[in-house]
Amino acid sequence: MEVPRLGKPADAASVDDAFHVFDTTLRDGAQREGINLTVADKVAIARHLDSFGVGFIEGGWPGANPRDTEFFARAPREITFRHAQLVAFGATRRPGTQAATDLQVKALVDSGAPVVCLVAKAHDRHVELALRTTLEENLEMVRDTVSFLREQGRRVFVDCEHFFDGYRANPAYAKSVVRTASKAGADVVVLCDTNGGMLPAQIQAVVSTVIADTGARLGIHAQDDTGCAVANTLAAVDAGATHVQCTANGYGERVGNANLFPVVAALELKYGKSVLPEGALAEMTRISHAIAEVVNLTPSTHQPYVGVSAFAHKAGLHASAIKVDPDLYQHIAPEQVGNTMRMLVSDMAGRASIELKSKELGVELGGDRALIGRVVQRVKERELAGYTYEAADASFELLLRAEAEGRPRRYLRIESWRAITEDRPDGTHANETTVKLWAKGERIVATADGNGPVNALDRALRRALEGPYPELAKMELVDYTVRILAGEHTTESRTRVLISTADSTSAWTTVGVADNIITASLQALQDAYSYGLLRAGIEPEPEPAH
């Protein structure tokens, strides 16, 4: 019976065989500590990777565990591949057997994947100590397994495990593994820096030599233990490798693998190689963040190209130059990779930073130098007191509008508040907060319980404001962080609170600073409500007559 073939692209012409982008997030990336992918997770990630346009997606090791076996069974029903081909990972046959009768090799065929990536030993000590066989038998294992899979109609790539360490110990044998795999029919032989200890110049020298001595088509698989995986991958390309193995966001065992996104961006934007479908590069930031959501890891804010800080500018000197020409402090236009430029407002801000940030927020300052100067001075004073506006755009916009409009946008006025925390003899706790405030000309008193004093405060405020401002029901607090700022004595230090609030369309962050956590939280909550009401188009209260 013919085994169904998985992952054949709907548009075969979309896969350029001259250069391969091979993703191993679902196999090698899943070995990262803290990542535990379900089959549904793997399906979701595979869809993202295919939409991004990688040429090959290594789905896992069918037959090695039930999850990977199920993934290969579900893939043909749940994924329509438009760009990628699905790859099954496995090992060469066991010593002293035949590939045709090896059960794990049979599982690779039964997976239906059109491409198989075999791991083979290329380090003589690993052959003798880990496989417990002879160097000659290891070469026969490579030859037999590759030949058998080719006879079954499968395309074969061979990962030479520990290649660079093996090359250092016994270059002749390491190269013999490459020759054997290539002559047996492997389309690509991948040199693996399994321990991640190589440096770019070393990679380039070895890859150049191996290509010259074997004539094989080579690929590169780099771990990031020296922090050089991306550089090592590009060094291999410089030396002639035409197949790069990477993982989304650099996920992988220990410190990770070569990060797919900076590698692809470098190939497209720095090398001028068309390795993705047209327009796909502009989806890179979205794809990176979407995969991070699936694996339940917060996206790295400082990741090259796709991090939210990748094109963020803080220093006033930078802002002055960017105002003239953004390219003066950016190596690419962020829109090329689906990212955006951000101006950070802090005590380093100058007039240019404020002008650029105001345009970003849609607040017109009209080039008013006096107004801009007041905003700059206000920010510097507030940051000296402990506020941080680079992390709280919503609070900054409220400050900016207050200066531009000549008064704060006031939706409520707190008269007083009281928080009670009670420790009971049975070990339970009670938290109750009462607030007295004015909103829309009405004095309101509300009390609420919570699982902490700040939660009780939030509930009391919402209870008080649900009548005047029903729009607040659509907003929820989604993150809350506290930092104790340096003071003369630890218990006398000031407290900074950052609160993130969200509605159905977006999220925003506000800041409060005070001598105690509840007052700081109250400031941040007031800003959060005010900004949310501003976004909802609600007009603030008029200033009371005096």
C-alpha cells in the first residue's frame, strides 16, 4: 500500500532548491527547558512556519514517542502546506542490522514525510564509545540507511552530529562520513556544531575545506553556546553552505540554536538572497510573536529585528538625528521585517524625542518651543522622582496632553481612601478598601473586598465608577509590577507601580510612584482609567468653578 506523502507544497515552484531554509523548532527547538509542546501546538507552529515561507519543517521523530507519531498522522488532515515540505527526523540503522528491517527506519517511511533527516555520528570517539561499533560499520550504517530511504522515494538530508569536534580530532574520518552520505544519495550533508563551541572563523575555514575535499553539498546546524550561532551560520554560508538549520526565536536545548529570524533577515537584506516568498519578510515580527505565544514564552524584547526594542530610541542625540533621517541610527527600515520604530521618553529625552513621540501618539505640538521645553522639563522632574515613561506610554500621553491643553484630563477626583488588611486567628486574611470620590459632579462612596489591598482598591474604584463610566467594564487589569526604588533606608524607599490594562483591541501601561504601594497603585489606576476613557472618546469633566 502506498504511504501518503506529507508536506508537498501546493505551489512547488515556491520552494527554491538552490538554497534551503530548514526549520527545526518542532524537534530541536522543543528541547528547550520550559517548552512542552502538545500535538496541537506543533500543528499551530507548523502553520505559522509554512506561512512564513521556510522550505522545510522538521516535525519530530516519528516512532520515537507517541506525540511525534501522532503529529505526522494528523499533519495531512490539518495542514495544507503552501511553501514548506515536512521532514521526519531519525537515526541511521542500528549496528549489525539492515536498514530494510530496522523498525525505527521503517517508522520514518511510514510517517509519509517526503523528506527524511538522518542523524549520523561523525566523531570517531562517539562512534566507538556511544554506538559501540567500529568506524567502518558506522560508515556502512550511513550508506545503507541513506540508500534504502532513497529507494523508498524519500529525499534525504544527513546531520553529521558533533562534526566540528570530530573534525578537530580526526579530520580524515569526519570527511569520510560526509563523502559516504553524499555518494549514497544524500542531497545535503549538514555539519553540526552540536556542542556549540565553535567561532565564525573556525566554521568558515572547516566548511571551505570540507567542500573542497568532498564536493558534497553542505548545510550548517549551529548551537548557540558561545553566543555565535547566527554568526556561525552566516560564516558557513560565506564558505559555501547552501542549507541553514534554525529554530524560531532561537529556541533549543541549553542556550538554544541559531535564530531563524535574524538568519533569514540577514540572508534577505544583507546578502541579497531571496530565500522567502515575496512579501513574507514583512510578516516576520508577527510570526515570531505568534510562535512565542504558542510555546507560552514572553517574546524577547531585545531580539534583533523582531523585538519591540529593536528599533526603540531613547537618547536625545539619537532622536535629533532620527528627526532628520531615521536611517542615521537604524540599519534597516523596521517596516521591512514588520516592526516599527519607537521613541522612548525618559530623563535622556530632548526636544527632538518629545516632538517625535508626540507625532507617534497623534498629539500635535505645532512646533511650540516653549511647550516642548515644558514637557521636557516635566519629564526630567518626574523621572528624577522615580517615574518611568519609556515603560508607560499611556501615562506619558496623559502628561503630554495636559501640557498641550493647559489642564489635565480629569475624569474623577479622589477625596480620600482607606485600606484595611486583617490577619485572622485561623490564618486567613481579609482586605477591604473604601474610596470616596467625585465623578461627573457626583460624590460617590464605594467599598470592596479583594485578594489583596490593591485588588480591593481596583474593585472599589470600579464599583464607584460603573454608573458614571460604564465603558470601564470593557477594560481589565492584565499585569501589575512593583519596584522598590532606592532610598536612604530600605523601608523608607519609594515604590513604583506599573499597571497594564487591556480592552478587546489593545493594551496600555501606566505608572505611579509614592511612598507606599497603595498610593502608587492608585495613581497608576487613575491613569489607566483616564487613558481608557480617552481612547473610548469620552470627554473629561470641566474644571470646577472657583
